[in-house]
Amino acid sequence: MSHVSDWTVTIHLYDHDAQTDARAVLDTGVRTLTAESSAPNKPAPEVAVELATSRALIALGEQLAALATGDAVALGDADEVIFSGR
């Protein structure tokens, strides 16, 4: 297997009194995608960090999947991408 590229995901966390906000940024070297989420600081701030981060990463993954599907449709190969599984 040959190495193709390195992509970087950075998670920015912001703590407020009542909630934690997370921003996930994917830098592919060609484009940048960003997703945000938040979670209440109850029952504990540590849990809020995990929830906000996981939600932002899920949203980022959904954006990337939609982008890939759009690219596949533009190339006329949508069935292969959409139905090939995970």
C-alpha cells in the first residue's frame, strides 16, 4: 500500500458556564471542512467535552460523505460509492 496524503483534524473546545462547544476542522491540504456542536456541562464538564466533540466529528463525517457522494455523482460513479458499504 502506498502513502497518498496526510489529513489533519483539529478539535477546538470552548467552555462556557452552561455548555461546552466543539469545532472540528478537517484540512485535506486541498480543502477545509468545519463542523460545530455543543453539549451541556451537566452532569459533568468532562462528559460535555466528549459529547460535543463526538457530535462535531459525526457532523464532519457526514459532510465529508456528502461531498464524496457529490463528487462521485459528478464523475458518473454514484452507485459504487453509495452502495459499497463502510
